[in-house]
Amino acid sequence: MHHIKYFITGGGTGGHIYPAIAVIDEFIKSGVEKKDIYYVGNKNNLEFQIATGKDLNFLSYNVSGMPRKLSFKLVLFFIKLFCAVFAAFYYVIKYKPGVIFATGGYVCAPVLFAAKMLKIPYVLHDCDAHPGIVSRLFSSGANSISLAFESAKEYTKCKKPYFLGNPIREDFKTLSRTEARRILHIENEFTILIMGGSSGAKKINDSAFQIIEKYKNTKDVKIIWQTGKKNFDEVKNKLIQIPQNLILRPYFENMAIPLIASDVAISRAGSLSLSELCAAGLPSLLVPYPYAAANHQRINAKKMCELGASVYLDDNDCNGQTLLETLEKFISDKEKLAQFAKCAKNNAKYDAAFEIVKLIKQAVEEKNANC
């Protein structure tokens, strides 16, 4: 029997990569062999480390985000884009994928363009309330599109939109709180998770020192601080000594562990982070990143507050004092906190990856039926 090859693409940030990885895990669970899956991305980005860490075939081209201003960088961008599109055509012709799955972001554009030109079926996933430019551009030719937010439908031209939530990793379903806390050596302490994001949220990191200072001698409070790779050294140098109740890491290979182990989180409002907070049933204090495209983090955060799963602090108002005050007010009422946790859990969607794999396999069947 002829093996169907699958191209999976999405990169630049964790929000595009981790959903792609969750779908790959689901593929392997459904009986697809690892050797038939190819991750297409940029080897200078995070997706390369993550995909090769999972022993996946990796096909690379050099593509980056488009500069917003007219400059020499823009000329360079178009030269690189042309080369990346050429490479994408080469990969598609050489490996003949039966279908392509893309999770959005600029990394997907060259291979989706090749797919459109060479009539290879493709399926998209977009994680934002306001879909990115790549999803909007390519949605009309997609076999189907999976969306994390119902409101995203009006921006896409795909005839088959599905509202499935974000694909999240299996561990969110299988890992228990007891096990997660055991891994991190947390006993009965109330645990606060500060998330700097995969690229690091500078404003949150700068404002978090006051929280550390306040709780450094509190025996029954534990703090997990994930700074993001970029800001780790700066944070570490500013802390003259690391308090005993602080777990300080640049990032976690498996975000499910700290999320499931914690009692409350301080986070940006990227779509995937919100899906994972819900899956972990974790109440959150959200400080949306103000420069996100189309202001989508603010829109995402407001939705979480409406659901009763989060409280909101504007980036402009965020400093050491306000972050600490908002957090203390939030965690002072344990009954209310439990209510927030429940609302988060009620809005969790666990089967997006499973449903997306069905859509991808359906795209292959439709192609074969039309051949």
C-alpha cells in the first residue's frame, strides 16, 4: 500500500508550534508512522528544536515576518521569500505529500502557496479571535479550517469552518495534579505561576519582582517563574539570591506540568496559553500583550473575563505595585478562586487534535475520490 505523506507546518512562536505538535502526536496515536510525517519550518526558529527533539523529519526554508516599513530589509524579505517559495515547491514535488496541515503564521506561507499552485489539499487551524493574515489569505482554497474562536469565522472564506478550540497536548488530559506537584517537589504550598511566555513577556517579568519580595519568606507559598529564554539571565542577575520557595526556569519543555501543579497563574493572553489554562482548570490574572496583531490578546482576555475564568490587568497599568495588589485581591477569596477554576475547567476543549486529524484524513479521502 502506498504510504500517504503528511506535511505539517507552523512556526515562529509556541502558539503556532505546540498545536502542530499536538496534532502530530494524535496522528501517531491513530497509526500514522513517524517517518511519513514531515515538519516544514525555519531551522533558526523554535519549531526546529521542538520537532527534532521529537525525532521528526524536518524540512527547512528561511522565511521571516514581513517588515512593516519600506526599507532595505523589505527588499531582503522579498528575496528570502522568493527563495523559500522555491524551496517549498522543491519539497512538495520531491516528497509528494497527500495533504498539508498549517497552524498559521508567516512560516506556513511558502508551502501553502506551493500547495495551492500544485493542487495539494490543505487544512488550516487558526488560534485567534481575529485570524492572522496567512489564514485569511489561504482560507478560500482550504478543504476545511479549524478555529479556536467562533468570532473568527467572519474573517475567513473557507466553506467548511469548524469551531474546535486549540489542539492541546495529551498531558493535559492524563497528568494528575499530584503527579505534577511531585515532579516539581511541591507539597501543600499555595502555588503561583508567573508565565513569561516562550519569547518572554518583559512587562510581566519586570513587575514580578515585587511578588517575589512579598512572599520570599512565606513557607506556605510556592512561586514558579517561567521567564522566557530571552529574559532569563536578566531576571536571574536581578535576584541577588534565589529564595527557597522560588522555582526559576527559562521555559518548560512541557508546560502541562507547571500549569497543572499551580493554583493561580499570571500570564499573557495568547490563544494557546488560554486554552491550556482552561485545560488545567487554572484561574488566571491576564496582562494582554498590547502589540499583538489586531489587538487579539485584549479580545481573547476580555472573553476569558466574561466566562468568569480570569481577571484582567491592562499592560499600561501593569507595574510591581498593581500586579501585586491585583494578585492579592484575586487570591484572598479562596471560594471565589475555586469558582474561577471551575469556570476555566468548564470551558476546556480536549478533543481538538482528534477532530483535526479527522479533517486532515477527510481531505485525503476527498482528493482520492476525485482522482
